[in-house]
Amino acid sequence: MRNLNLSEITQVVNNELEIFNQKFRDSIWSENKIVNIIIKYLLKQKGKKIRPLLVILSSKIIGEVTDRTYRGATLVELLHTATLVHDDVVDESETRRGLPSINAIWKNKAGVLIGDYLLAKGLMIAVDGQDFDFLKVITNTVKRMSEGELLQSSKTRKLNNDEETYYKIISDKTASLIATCCEIGARAVSNDESKINAMKNYGEYLGIAFQIRDDILDYVGKKTILGKPLGGDIREKKLTLPLIFALKNSNQKTANEILSVLKKKEKNMDVNKVIDFVIQNGGIEYSENAARSFGVKAKDELNIFENQMIKNTLSDLVDYILERKK
Amino acid sequence: MRNLNLSEITQVVNNELEIFNQKFRDSIWSENKIVNIIIKYLLKQKGKKIRPLLVILSSKIIGEVTDRTYRGATLVELLHTATLVHDDVVDESETRRGLPSINAIWKNKAGVLIGDYLLAKGLMIAVDGQDFDFLKVITNTVKRMSEGELLQSSKTRKLNNDEETYYKIISDKTASLIATCCEIGARAVSNDESKINAMKNYGEYLGIAFQIRDDILDYVGKKTILGKPLGGDIREKKLTLPLIFALKNSNQKTANEILSVLKKKEKNMDVNKVIDFVIQNGGIEYSENAARSFGVKAKDELNIFENQMIKNTLSDLVDYILERKK
């Protein structure tokens, strides 16, 4: 297997990414000084920009990137940034992308409010551009994301997640926005519903694979200074696919032992015992296979398109997501 | 002066309020069980519904209430509810409208997410109804509300608020949404920009009067079991109009003494000393005069309309806001 590097994969749209970055930076400011101080700081927390990248590629697989594409890319990146800022408040996270989080510096109040500001700003860009079809998909996505997170919270409290509910949760909380990125990119340049739908499905499957990979990395990823420590989901009592499978695949007695570990308070929890249990009971292998099967489905959706260069890029992106180590 | 009672004032639109309540309840649900459990609880926290009331009255002063009016009323009530839920997370409030807050029962996570859900749901109603002019004003309002709150936070930290900044803050954080309610109500039934503008201005002035009254009540309101205790703004180091004026109106030495009280930690703060200082230095009287002058401006905006019954109602509403004790 090739060793995939995100910036190599995406070099075919380097120009477009450059233009996007400029437009994004220009669009985010307020007339309010304190808002701009926080925004300036936020721009230092550089992310991978996978969502705007998907908007751009989803336009380019059909036609040429337009102003609508850039507005769509800005909208999704603002929305994504808003949800990250809210997530950090909710999870009381102290760091984000290797820097202190907004709530760590300016307290929860600023975190909730800047999240609301960024969401409103994103929607205003769509309203001003009269992109009403974007607004329709994006508001539905915000709704699904909050529903998915709330479902996850409730399942977490009861420690009774199953595979079907796991897929419902990750589809709502993660894949919905990735699918929306692809839908918006396609819709920005085309009215062909079969093409729009193919890209939306590609995004949905990619998003599911992305989240499964994320959940696997919580068990076997590399612990780095800048990244998250292993076992974060275990500490938060989140039952994700590797653990759900391992619990089903082990005998009742062992499963009950693991559940009683999870019921403990975080400081008394033997996280390594749960990690070892998941690995020994095939939870990682099972989840890797599941992620790969969604990767195959994502690539299949690309068959109807003709632009071989962008098809290769989107296909490489699937492999990158499946193989990423952090 | 008459003893004004909100339900008497608003009885001219009792039918419309009834229809609104039914439509609002029908529109708020999710397919997600846990979301609906929280929503059901939220509906028990009954508010005064002043915002949807203003939407309805602003339609009715021009013409007949329509489906667009009800959609607008639902949109603003959902948005308002979303901001209250976020406020409670931000302020770590344990109660709301006499019942435990969402964050007190379901933790901060649910508070942030249900707020996002309600906001998205409100916007979806506008998108589905193709009310794009509503979306334009509402997204701008969400932006202004978050900017206003953030400006207030930054001024709070520095204890250096002045009257001009105070008005900027309350215009953004409170009056913008009240003005939007009136604008949306008028726009739902009319294209006449002079009428729409008059109602928008009425709302802006009413909203400013409302917030000044709110800030006065923090000094001289009645402490009730269900309501907020006196001096909450002082504990949070919020410099509102009564205190800003009193500080300017007293000698430097006394002002510095009060500022040093405010710099203390909440548990060591002599709140009553600040309250007495504000009363003795005319802060309440000055603020009451200011609120009244905005009340007069609000009523002046009604002059261009012909529907005397609704004019009276909107005028009584100004008096109710100015005189309310909680």
C-alpha cells in the first residue's frame, strides 16, 4: 500500500485551496474588536480543511469551481469550526489543534458565543449569496448533528449502545456534514440530481469510514504531545464500534467485568484493561473491515463520473482516511 | 397610572396567541427520543411569549395575521428559547422560569446541543416556508446577539463600561431580537418599507427600554423564590446603566471604593454596599428616566398607523415594560 500524504493527494486543487483560504479569511471578521481578537486566534489553530476540500473536489469532478463553490466551502468550514468550539466547551477540552482551546483562554461564555457567531456568519454568507438550496441542506445538517450528539450522550449514560444505534449516531453527528460538503459542492455547479446524489452518498460513506477510523484510533493510535491521549472514549464511557463488537464477541462473564470497569469513575478506571480486551476480542480487526467496506462503497459512487484526475483524488482520499494514524 | 396586566393587554390577540401556541408545539419535535424528552420538559418552562406576541401585533397593526406571521413567530420563539438555553450553560444557571435548567438536569452538553437544535429547527421552518427575507434578518440578529454578549463580557472583565458602550451592548444583545420580531411581523403582511421600518424602530426602542428596566430591577426588584436574587449583575461584575451613572455622578474617592468592592471575589463582595451606592447617587432615577424616554420614542413610531385598537395595545405594552416589577 502507498504511503499517502494529504497535501500530495490534494495538490490538484492547490490553486483552489489557496483562493478558498483567502476568501475564508476575508469573510470571517466582525465590526466588534473582541470578536476579532478571538477570530484571529482561531485562525492560528490550523485544521486539515477536509470539508472545504471536499466541496471544491465535488464541484470539480462535475465542472469548474465557481464563486458558489467558494461560498459553500466557507459556509461548511464556518459551521465545522463553530461545532468544534462548542464541542470544546461541552467536553471541557483544554486544547484544540495543539493550542489552548477558546474556552480554556476566554472561558465557556466566549466559547458558546463565538460558536453561535460563526454559525450565524456562515448562514449570512449563504443568505447574501441567495444560496437557498445550501441553507436547506445546512440547517438540516445542524439539526442532525445535534440530534446525533444527544443520542450518543443518552446511550453513553446507559452503557447500552448497539451496532445499529452506533451507525445512526455516527451518520448524524459526523457523516451528515461530510455528505453535505459533497452535496453542496456538486449542487454549486450542477442541477443533475443523479450526480448530486452520487457525491452526497460518497460523502456519507466516507464520513462513516472517517468516524470508524477515528474510533479505532482511540484504541490503537499514537499518543502524541499534541494529540489526544488513547482511551478518551473509554473515559467518557462512549461505546464505539470496536468495544460494541468486542463485548458481543466475548463471553458474558468477561463482558460484565468490562462493563463494571466502565461504570467506575474516570480516576479509578483501568483504561488499559478495556483496550486490551477490545484488541484480544477482535474489535479492531472487525472495525477496520467495516471501515474498509464503507470505503469501497464510497469509491463505487464515483463510477458515474468522467474526470479521472479528480476521481483518483477522491479515491486516494478514501485510502488516506482509512489509513491515517492520527 | 393604571395597573397593567400582560394578559389583559394582549387579550385582543388571544385567538392568534392560541393558534400560535398550537403551531409552535407542533413544529418543535424531533424523530429522536432523547431530544423529545428534553423538548417536552422545555415546554413546561412557560415564558411570557412577548416575542411571538410582538410578531403577531406587528402583522395585525397593518393587516391580517397570516401563516407567514405564525412561521415568523415560531422562528423567533425557537431562536429566543435557544439563546436562553445557551445562556444558562454560559452563566451556570441552575433554574429557569421557576424550574431546574436544562444544564442542571442534563448537563452542559445537552444544553449546548439542544440550543443548536432549536436554532436549526427555527431556521428550517423559515427555509421550508421560503421566507428568505426572514432568514436574512434573523441570521444577522443571531450574529448581533453573540457580538453584544461578547462585548459585554470583555467590558465586564475590565470594569470600564461607559454609557455609549452600554447602549451598544443592549441594542445588540436584547433590542436587536425585539426589533426583528416587529420587523418580521410587519414584513409578513406588507412590502411597505416605511411601515416595516416604523415597527422595527418601535421594537428597537421597546427593547432598549426593556433591558434598562431589567437592569434597574437587578437593584430594586422584588426578591422572590422563583425569580433571580437582587444584585446578580453586581456579582457578575456587569456595569449596567444605574451603576455607570452612579459612578460618574459620585466623587472619585467613593467611586474608587465601589470599584474595589467589585474587584473582589463574589463570596467576599459587599453587594448591598453597591446597591445602596447606586440608589443614593441617583442611578435608579436616571435609568428610569432613560427607559421612559425610549418608551416615548417607541410610542411615537406608532403614529403612522391607523388601527387604533392595536396601537393602544402596543402602547400599553410599552407601559407594561416600563412598570413591570419582575
